[in-house]
Amino acid sequence: MKKIISSSILALMLVCRIANAQSIDELNKFRIAQTLEQAGEFEKALPFYRQLYNEHPGNFVYFDGLRRTYLSLRDYSDAAALINNRLESDPNDVVLLSQLGDLYYKEGKADSATIVWNQALAVSPKDLNAYRFVAETMVKDNLYDRAVEVYKEGEEKTGSRNAFVTDIAHVYFLNLNYKGSIRELLELLGKKSNPSAYTYVESQIAAYSSSKQAMDDFTEEMIRQVKDNSDNIDYRRILAFLYMEEKDYPAAHGIYRWLDKHLKAGGAELLSFADKALADGSFKSASDAYKEVSDAASNNVVAARALMGYANSMRGLGERNYSDDKMPCAAGDSLPNMATAVSTYHKVVTDFGNTEYGPPAVMNLIEIEVDYFHDYTAAERYLSKYRDMLGLYGNAVSFLRAKLYVMEGNLKAGLNEAQQSIVITKPEIDPFYRRMQYEAALALYYMGMYDSSTYFLKQISDDPSSDAANDAISLHNLISDNKGNPDALKEFASAQAMEMSNRIPEAAKTLEAILRKFPGMPLTANAKFDLASSYCKLGNVKEALKYYSEIAADSLGIFADRAQLRICDIYQETLHDKQKAISEYESFLMRFPKSIYQNKVRAILQELLGASS
């Protein structure tokens, strides 16, 4: 009895080992087949899939692998035979029938394909998935019109109105019938406003925003739809959305004005438009809308929000016209947009200082006075007068105070303020930590303490996520490249400090002396660029152009492209010589093909050429 049991166990173990070996062999073959298929080696994958399928005809994974391989090799007849063989056991498999129709069509047997597709639809005429499978197969074969017919037939026979709206819209889009596409999407919207349906339709339209032709056709169709359905709120919103996508903010503004009036929204619709325009950087359109609301608002909450938005928009306009590479270059130039922003922030503080807008308005006032008007007395007055209001801003206020001290030339006070904040601040949680370090480094640099300055600059440079990283790298390189001549570095630092505190005439004289005394130093390039900028600020356009031209002449110089951009801007904005500006912009594109300003210059040039035609 024991011998019989032992023999049975041995036999069972042998069978298991054989089965396991077969299983491993089968798995290896499948992995090889998959690897070859993924590598595009379909001819080499074919025998593996074929052997696996022949040995296990009921295994769907092996069947589908073999089908895909036939399809990739364009062996449509063998693929069709494979599917027909499987259909013998399940003649009503809609997916297989759809795939068989596809193979017949690819073989050039269009009539046979139609018969099989109709057979697939007849299997379960109330099943939406059947219509979807067949239509999607037709789309892959570029049979767009027939796919639409199948989708519409499915909606009708299943009684599921609009079941395939997005599918049909997508097919129209693929067939470049953009107007038909948006008309189909509109089917989801009823006569009355439907916020959830509108949001969905908007998201579907946005998915096609990369195609300019599609957006143009969408817009043209919606203009017609709004004309024919003038009271449809959702249609108006869609048209406004399209205008915003195409950056036609004035047109969008007009629709939001209609919506605000029609819905008796009390400015809410216009504020929604203004917020979107501001977020998009369309400061002029945003400011117009905010002011419109502000002038008409009777509700204090709306008035405060509109007034703050208007101030922010005007600041945005001012910053755009006073960026690092677009600065005023004439004595008569001013900053009217910034001045308007300042007066508006004042009004926010005066009228709505006890609201959420009061503290940020004060912070904006301080920043503008420091960075743009260099009115340090006014900035200090705001810091003192509104100390209690600014309590929640913590290190942001300390940072402004440190920056103010440094710009005034009170370097020890600036360094002390920055160091105190650095000690009590954690860099991982406070966005002002690195900026504080930079102010400390700047003060030390102006004081001639280069090693200490470099200590902070290196920490900032090692943190690429910091918005002070680029400035830190530039200053670190300046110190490193010129430490060999401490006298030159000291004089240049002195000139920069004068510029910082708005002592421009003194800065210009110092920079001129540096160019005479240290002609071979690396910092002479910086000095010449700063001198040209100083002449701009002093209104000496002739001297500014002279130095910018000298810098731009050396195409390999580190400031060459920026100098050429300044030349362009002087002719466009200061001298108002459009033709000369166009010539200089064209020269920029030709001479500095790898400049980071290429796209900016192309956009400006395109606008100028359009205005000249």
C-alpha cells in the first residue's frame, strides 16, 4: 500500500513538473512575441503568436496578439480568416464583427464591410455600445459621414437623444467641419440657461483651441447662432469664451456688458470678465471693465473689488511699459499708468481700508513708490502710518523695509533688517527668505564686503526655485570676474548704489570714469550698458543711442541683444519713428537668432507691420 501511494505521488509530481515546464515555455514565448511586437518586428513576432494561438485557440490574449500582428503586416485576409474562425463559436460578438468589417474595408471589399457592420448593428439594436463600436471602426477608416449616420441611427433607435453628441462633434472636427462640430455640441444646451451643460460644452470647445481655423469657424458660427437666438444666455457665454480664447477682449467685453445688463447682475458679470482679462495679462481691457463697474457701483463690496482690480490693472500696464528692457528714455517721459495706480490704491485705502483690499493696496503703494518713483519718504510714511494694518504680512514688510534702506543708501540698516529676518525665518516655508538673503548680499556688496556677499549669493544660486536666483547668479559672477581689481569693483558698486538710490547724474559721471580708468576689465561691459541706461533716464537720447549702438555692434557681447532691443524701443516709443523702429527690429531678428527676445520682437514687428499696411 505504501509503495502504491509513493508511486502515485511520484507520478503526480512528474506531471506537475512537465506542466510547469510547459507553462514557463509558453510564458517565455508570449514575452518574446510581445517584445518583438512592441519593437515593430512584426514578421518575427508572427510565428510566436501563431504557435501560441494554435496551441491555445481559446485564449483571447493570444488570438488578439495574432490579429494585431496580421493587421500590422497588412495581411488582411489571414486576419479576416482568424476572426471568422472565432465567430463560429460566437457569431453575435459585436466587437469581432466590427473588426471584421474593418478588415474587409481595408481589403477593398466595401460591400462586404457594409454587410458585416449592418450585421453587428442588428445583433442588439437597442445597445448603444454596438453603434459606438461600429462607428469608431468607421472613423478609423476615415468614413466620417457613415460614422455620423451610425451615431444618429443609434440615438434614434435607442431613444437616447444626444447620446453621441460629443462623438459626432469629434467626427465633424476630424472631417474639418468645425461649424457642424459646434452646432452638434449646442444640442446639449436647451432654450433656458443650463450651467452644468454649458460648462461641459465649453470644456469640449476648449479641447480644440489649438486649431486656429477651428476657433475661427466656431466663432463665426456662434455669431450667427447668437443672432438667431438673441436671448439665449449660454450661446452668448460661449461666444464670449471664444472671443477670450482668440484674445479679442473688446468683443468679449461687449458680450459681458450685455449679460450684466440682461441678468441685472449689478456688475458681477463685468467683474468676471475683468478678472479673466487681468489673469490673461490684458491689462487695458481689464482696466476698462473694472472702471466701468467702479463708476456705476452702488454696492460697497462690488465697488471695492472693482476699484482694487482697476488699480491692479493700471499697475500691470505701468510695469509692462517699464520692464527691464523697455524703460522711459526721455526727460519728458513719465509713468502715467503707475501714477493712476497709486491714486487708485490711495482711494482703496481711504474708502475701503477696513476691507480685505486695504492691506494689499498699502503694500502695492509701498512697492511702487520704492521701485518706480524712488520716493523713499512716501514709502517710509506708508510703512509707519499703516503699521497695524500690515501686521499680517510679516516678512513681506520686513523685506520691503530692508530693500528701502538699501535703495536709500542706508546699507547698515538694510543689512541689519535683512539679517534679523533671516535668523527667524525658515527657507522652506517663507517665500521672502531668499529675497532677504539677496538684500543682505546686495548691502554687503555695496559695502565692499565681497566674501560675505558671496556667502549669501551662493546659497541663493543653489536654490533654482527662488525668484532671486538669476539676480544672485549675475551678481556672483560680477564679483568673481572682477575681484582681481578691487578698485574697479568698488567704483562700479558705488555707481550701482547711486543708480539704486536714483542719483542718476552722479552715477553717470562715475560710470564714465570707470570706462576711462578700467578699459580692459570684464565689468566695463556692465558699466557701458548702465551708462546708456542712465543717459536714457536723464533724457539724453543721443548719448543713450550712441552707447547702446556700440554695445549692440558686438553681436557676441553679453548685453548686445538687450542693447539692440533698447535701440528698437527708443525709436518706437521715444522718437516715434515707426519706419526706423521696424528697420531696427528686423535687424534684431537677423543678428540675434538665438536671443530669448526673438518671440517678443517678432510679435512687436508683426504689430508694427500690420499698422503700417
